[in-house]
Amino acid sequence: MVKFTKQFEGQLVPEWKDAFVDYSQLKKDLKKIHLFTNGVEKKHTETSLIKTVKSSLGRLSIFGNKGREQSRVIQVHKKLASSGSNNDVYETELLEKIADDTDAAKEFFACLDMQLNKVNQFYKTKEKEFLERGECLKKQMDILIELKDAFKQKQANGESTQESKEDDSISCTISCEDDSVRGRTEEMQLQVSCLDNLEDNGEEALESLGSEEPIKANNEDSKLTTVSSRVFSCQGKNVKIKIPLTNPSRTFSAISYLINQSSSKKNGPDGGNKLQISKKKLSHAEKMIKGALTELFKGLNYLKTYRNLNILAFMNILKKFDKVTGKQILPIYLKVVESSYFNISDKVMILSDEVEEWFIKHLAGENRRKAMKYLKPHHRKESHSVTFFIGLFTGCFVALLAGYIIVAHLTGMYRQHSANTFYMETAYPVLSMFGLLFLHLFLYGCNIFMWRKARINYSFIFELGSKNELKYRDVFLICTASMSAIAGVMFVHLSLLEKGYSFRQVQVIPGLLLLGFLLILICPLNIFYKSSRYRLISVIRNIVFSPLYKVVMLDFFMADQLCSQVPMLRNLEYIACYYITGSYATQDYEYCMRVKYYRDLAYAVSFLPYYWRAMQCARRWFDEGETSHLVNLGKYVSAMLAAGTKVAYEKERSLGWLCLVVAMSSVATIYQLYWDFVKDWGLLQHNSNNPWLRNQLMLRQKSIYYFSMVLNLVLRLAWLQTVLHSSFEHVDYRVTGLFLAALEVIRRGQWNFYRLENEHLNNAGKFRAVKTVPLPFREVDEED
């Protein structure tokens, strides 16, 4: 049977962990009473005959009233908080001696009262927040329904023809001028006291949270740039529509709209008094409302879980207390818990039913099953067959890799000054590229495993749905299957060369391998994790076209991964050039290194990941207005400058360029180390309870953090190899480069864990478990 502690910790909402009942602390307080009671029982041995007679008499009906009076060993007082708010505070008074250690019993009930008050206040705060969200969404739904009815009425009247079907729109009167494209919505204020204040003054801290967090229709999780803030009158209401600039098409439409507006103002005052709301824009508004309803429904379910788990926690700890002390406290205190606000309030249940009804009726076409796919998505069950195939492919990969290494050793392919230079210049880049890629993917699977063990909600941080979320077993299956295929193909390729086949005959094999993986990536069939593959393609598109797309956590996280995969990208560029130009047929492997155009392109590839990341920082600064993003942009600029000096040093190995390489690389390394430790990992806090770390740590062993910091420092200094030109004896320099590139991938793997750990703790510090989705409509009367 699973212990309640593990069950409790496994089912609670990770971001709300500090707001749940502190079950472990209550168990510690109860353990003090238990230890003291056992010590007293050992010192004072007395017969239990008198106690047995008394307890038997107490059960008789003649002594029933007296027994009930004696059973009232505690009394729980309910009073208003001293702060003058309407919140109830519970305080327990001991009417008789419960345990041999009275102070320990008082300490236990004081902690129990504090937990009950904390749960009540947090529940009230979150309930108020969700109710306000629900009220806003109800108004949004009303506006959306009226606009949709207007479209239907227009179509029923026959105003739209087949030619104008794609550009179907309705006209609304603009009641005031629009805001600037760069106008931003007010940032939602979320001020939460630290954990110490929450524990000491739970009521005041949570009440201030509730009073300082108004949720309005215009509030967003961060400041968003919008296509327009145009106010128009439609169906008798003055409404402002706000569509975020999340992709290039909306950005360009906003710019064209401003140009049209300026030209219409020049033409005359009546040139821009009509606003066309297209069906496409209305469809996007519907998607925004659908996402907001989904997040609200998720939050309401979290609040239900919060209530149920806390009830079970109070019940279990009171059972343990009765067992230790021999008193009947459970029925007395549990009655107070069951009558407290967080258990008797039914507002969350009512709102949850309403949200479900809205979604089914207006957004799912009266189809309940379709609505439940959005509101309650089913997670894929982990199959034992996945584990079996992981073991099978791992065995295949090890055997094939061992055979490849033996053949390569016998033929001397990897020796320095080998006569088989052609193989190292053509086939080896394919092997090293896939090796780095799937090593990175394997470490990502390890990260997912560790995040799950540490109760880090990575799917919420990355905004992953149930369809495109990969479990760590899925990642390991992809890695082992892919590496088995790669090792098998490279073993066959090398064996054919050893048997005397010409390079021209077998050189097409690595190209076919690369083409096969590319076709699998873009395959439209619902196989090989289609949703995850297409989500990856969309993220790569967002990165490549930075800063035109709005940047989310997954986008800049993936861009950071690319910064550690520069050698892989350079190999990919060389392989693409080698096969596209037909060099594999002429066996002219030096063509791509000899032609200036391709050589310059190879150098540009080294800069691209840092450029993309810098553009993402610029976009985030534009959207959110925080100067920290500009400082982060400076880090990637310094990395580009350091990479540029290395490229120049490779062309002209002079003492001047060497000094410049050392200077720029040192500045970039110090910049990166500071950002890693302080900003990304949240460490090096000198006032922390854990020296030079932070107050909250997900891992129990502090030494792991210190070791990771030292390892990150050492691996950040890999650029010294450029200066020292160190290489292993009788080993080709390309193998040495692959080894150093693998070390950088390993460094990025450990960086990933601490980066998400810090992000999770930031979310937990603000009790942020659901997204605040921006809403499209806002009534003018509600502003100001």
C-alpha cells in the first residue's frame, strides 16, 4: 500500500506546493509528542486495569453524558482576523492535558490552526481570481456570440457572394481613434510575500495577494504588443479588439493598417470611420477565448484537487494524533475543517459546470466529446512495449557500434595522417552530426526523467499539450532506434569500402540516410510522433524568423540548445553542400571548402544561433519592456564577437589576432558564467540560507550544485583548445573536435535541468499554475 505522504506529494499541484497543508511539518511535531510519550511510559510502569475499568464505564449509557463532556478535550474558536478583513481565523484551546508534553501538544495545534487558516485564505484568493476570470470570459463570449450572429445574419440576407467568401467581413463604426501598435496592456500585478511571511502571517499575505491581483479582460501574463487597440461600435456595444502580434502576418497587417489609417486621415475625416472585422480575425478571437476557457477549466480542476487533498491531509494527521495520544480529537477538529470555507464553498463547482456548458454549446457545436478533448485531454498511457524496444535497440546499437569500431580500427580510418582522408572528409561528418544530435536528445530524455522525479512541471513551462508532450521513455526510444539505424548504415558503408567498392558507388549511402531522417521529420502521416515532430518544426520556424514571431519559453530554450550545436550545424552545412553540388559524384570533397561563397556560408552558420538568440532578446524587450533582455542580448553579441575573432585567427594565425581571441573569449566567458549562475540558475545569492546557492533547492544534496557550477566553469573554457591546439597522439583532429563538441552538449544538458528548476521555483513563488491567456475584446466602459 502506498503511504499517504507519497500519495499526497505525487498528486498535489507543484506550483501550489507551499499553499498546501505542510504535512511533513505536522508529522515532525507529532513525532515529538510520540517520543516523549514513549519515554514516559518506560519510566512509569503501572497497571492498566483501572484505565480499562474507567473506559468501560465511560461506554455505559448511565455514564454517557459525563463521557461526552470529558471527550471535549479541545475547543476550536472561530474569530475574525485582526487585520479587519472578513476572513475567519481558527484557534484551538486545550481544555485538558492531552499529552505528557503539553508544550508539544500546543505547538502541534498551533501549527494545525495555521495550516487550516493558510488553506482557507489561499482557497479564497484563488476562488476570487477564477471567478473574476469567469466573469470576464462570460462577457467575451457574449460579444463573440453577437458578432458571429451578425455574420450569420449577413449570410442569411445573401449579402456575401461566392467571390467574396474568403474575405467575408462585417462593418462596424469606429467610435474613437486607435492606439499605437507599440501600445501595451497593463501588466498584471502579482505580489506575493515570501514563504516565511506566508508561514508567519498566512492570512495577511494571502489576503494581500487577493486584493492586489485584479483580473480584467485586458490583463495578460506579460505585456503584449497588439495588432490594434481599435474601438468600434457593434451590436450596440463599444468594444476594443486586441490581437497579439504573435506571427509575421499579424505584424505586417498592423503596419499596413497604420499606413492605411494615416492615408485615410489625409484624404478626409470620414475616410476611416468604418472598420471591417474579417471572419479570419473573428476566428482568431474565438481561438483566444477557447484557450482562455481551457486554462480556466484547468485551474478550477486544480482548485478541486487542492480542496480534496487538504481534507485528506487533515483527516490522516488527526488519525495519527489520536493513535499516538489515545484521545478522540478527529471528530471534533474534522467537523471544524469540514465546515470551513474551502470545503463548503460551491462556487468553483458551479463555475466549472458553467465553463463546460459554454464550451460545449458555443465552441464545440453541441458536441460534448469534442469539448472534452480540449477541457480534459487524455494523456497517453506508457506501454511496456516501449521499454522492451528501448532494450532491443540499445543492444542492436551497442553491437553495431562495436563492429564499426573494430572495422575502423583495422582499416586505420581514424588515425592521424591516414591515407583514407576521403572518408574522414565525407562520411565522418554525417556520423559526427548525428552523434551530437542524438546525444543531445538522449540528455534531454535524462532531463525529463530528472524533472519528473523533482516534480518540475516542464509541460506547463514549455506550454506543451498532451498530444505533443514526449515522455522520457519516448525520447529514449527515438534515440536508441535512430542510433541503431545510423550505426547499421555506417557499418555497412565502411564494410563496403573495405571490400573494395569505389567511393562513388557507396558514397550515396550517407546522403540517403540524411534524406531519410528529413522525410520522416516532415512526413504528414500520423506516425512517428507526428504532433511532436510538427511542434518541433514550428519552433525551428519561430527561431529562424526571429524577431517576427512572439517568443515563448520553448522557443528561446531551443535556441539556446542550438548555441551548443554549432559544430553540428557546420557539419550539416558541409554535407548539404557536398551532396547538393554533386561533389559526391566527382569525389571533389574540397570543392565546398575551396569556393569562397560556401566557405563564407560555413562561417556564417557559426554566428546564426547567437544571432537568432539575440533577436529573440530584442523581441522580448520590445514586447515586455524589461531592460534585462537587452543585457541578455549583450551576452550573445559578445559571443558573436568572440566567434568572429576565432574565425579571423584561423585565417591569419598572428600574435595580434591571438591576443584578441583571448581577450574577447575571456570577456564572453565571464559574461556567460555570470548569466548562467545568477540569472538562469538563480544561484550565488549571498543572503541565502544555503551558502552561495538559493533558499529553495529541489535536490537534497547541496554538493551537487557546487559540483555543477565547477563543471560548468571548466566546460565553458573549451575555447582554450583554439589557442593551445591540443590533440591526442595518432588521432585525427576531427575526432578531437567531436570530443570537445560532445563536452559542450553535456554542459548544456546539465544547464537545462537547473534552468527549468529555477523557472519552476519562480512559478511556484507566484503560485502560477495556469496561463493567463490574453483576451481579444474589451468594452470601453470598463476601462479607466
